[in-house]
Amino acid sequence: MRALHATLIAAVLCLLALAGCQRAGTVHHMRGHVFGTAVEISIYGGSAQRADELSGAVLNEFDRLHHKYHAWQPSMLTSLNDAIARGEPFTADAEMVALLQSATLVAERSGNLFNPAIGRLIRLWGFQSSDIVPQAPAAQDIRRWLDARPRLAHLRYQGNTISSSNKAVMIDLGGYAKGYALDRAALILRQGGVKAALVNVGGNVLAIGQPGPRPWRVGIQDPRAPGAVAQVNLGDNEAMGTSGDYQRYFLKDGKRRPHIIDPRSGYPIDLVASVTIVTSGGADAGLRSDGNSKPLFITGPAGWEAMAARMGLDQVMLIDAQGTVHTTAAMRARLAAAQEAKGRVQVN
């Protein structure tokens, strides 16, 4: 069911991207499945052969990152986590060190609401698995890992050697690696001479250039039904990231339990259906579009605006568990520019 939902998301993005292109141009598509989700590369213009070559290079890069940063299958990340649990240093590489250090900055800015060090809690709830089944962890087990207070700030670096002052740290980059993958894809495509492209990794999207005279137009997934609840235009080097409770979740005792866990309580969040943010500029727009949405999801309807300001985000849409849509002024302007007028939601 999750695979079908991801495919529907990709289809929405594909159709909207095509709608924004002039007939004079051709959009070449390549699809795949990595990071446990559907991915799609759409390249505007040029030959089909060149588009296939570059799209293949991007998918190969995604596969490399998937195997390097996998949270539970053998990878460089699991080797690091095993070393931390033993209280031993681990020799990584410059890429992993830079990624972890950038994630640490996001964690600290969010007051550790974004906390990739709580891998043991994520595992306890059964989300470090390809097949999600309902779980009911014992309260004392949750409390055990809360009391251990794992943080990325506990990591220590000497060159590319990583150690931790806290053996409870278990790193899970599921809420960060997709954004990094977007930036890597953009680099490959730009170096390959691509002037306009759209890369979609499970609903996290990054735009390069624009297809003809119009910008790329993409959909924000409706968290409770197939299709888009809104549309936005994305310009060059703009990224859109969505965190939702409709992928990787289970239902138990009448409650929806998504994979996004509040590191303060140890329980999944049930107050928010989705959070979408738009980021732009720099070589890390994709990365920022991924990790920065999680603290807003966790703070929920009562605190998302203050957290958005703290994280430096001005383009945000939050859909709460009751279906009410909340937006910043800048996001409302972006929605208006895309002529979002479906009449299905009331924007507050």
C-alpha cells in the first residue's frame, strides 16, 4: 500500500510538471525505487539518450547513498552505530563527517526536536524495517532511551574518525538523507549540462531551471486522499520537502502512529498530517528541505510558527490531524501564484 501511495505521489508530480511545459520542449522521465520510496528524474530538452545517461547516473548515486546510510541493513552507518555501542571510535570518510556535522547544526537550532540520534527509539517502534507492523513498546523501554538523552552533539571528531561520549546514540538519517540525495542529483545534472530538470525523491522535490517560459509546477500531496491538495511553482534551485503521517505508519487502538517520533516523549506524533516547506539558494537547498520540516511537524499546530521562525523558514504549509490547513504569508503568496483554487481546503 505504501508503494502504491508513493507511486501516486510521483504520478501527480509528473503530470503537473508536464502541464507546465511548452509543446516545443520534451520532458524525459526515468523512475526508480530507492530509500524505500519512489524516485523520478524529469529532464527538459536535449536528447532522450543523454537524458537516460544522466538519469542513470543520478539513480546510481541514489543507490550508493542508500547503501551507505541504510539504518538497519549493513552499511557504513550501521558500522558506525555498532562502534558507538561498543564505545569504540570509527573511521568514516569526509562525506559522512560533513553530513553528520550539518545534521548536528539543524538539531541544535531546533532544540533537538530534529534528533537523528534516537535510532533506538525508532527501532523500538518498529520503523527500522521494510514492513511496518503495529507495535506497543513498554513504557519502561521508552523511558530507558529517553533518560539516556542521545544527541548528535555527543559525537566527537578527529579528522574522519568519529566517537561518541554517549553509547545510547544510534543514528538514523531517514529524515535527512533524501534531502542530501537531491543536492547530489542537482550537482550531477548541472555538471552534465542540464538546464532544466525536476528531481523527486518520495515527495521531496528539487527544481533546476524551468521548462520553457513557465516554472516547474508540483503538487503537495493530500495526506488523506490520492492527488494534490495544492500546487506550487518552483524556480531554479528551489526545493520542496514534505513530512507526512501517511507514509511509514501503522494504526493501533484507533490511533495513527507515524514514523516521526517526538524525542521529548518517545511517542509518534498524532497531531499533524503533513508539513511542507520550500527552501531555496545555495548548494544545500535539498538538504534543508528535508531535515528542517521535522521540528515543525513535532511542535504541531500550537508551536509551528515559532519553530518556523527559529529555523529561518518563511514558506510553510501545515495540515493538522483535523484537516485544517495553516500557512505562512509567504506560502500563501506562492500558492496564489500557482493559482491554487480547488476549493477543497480553507487556508488559515
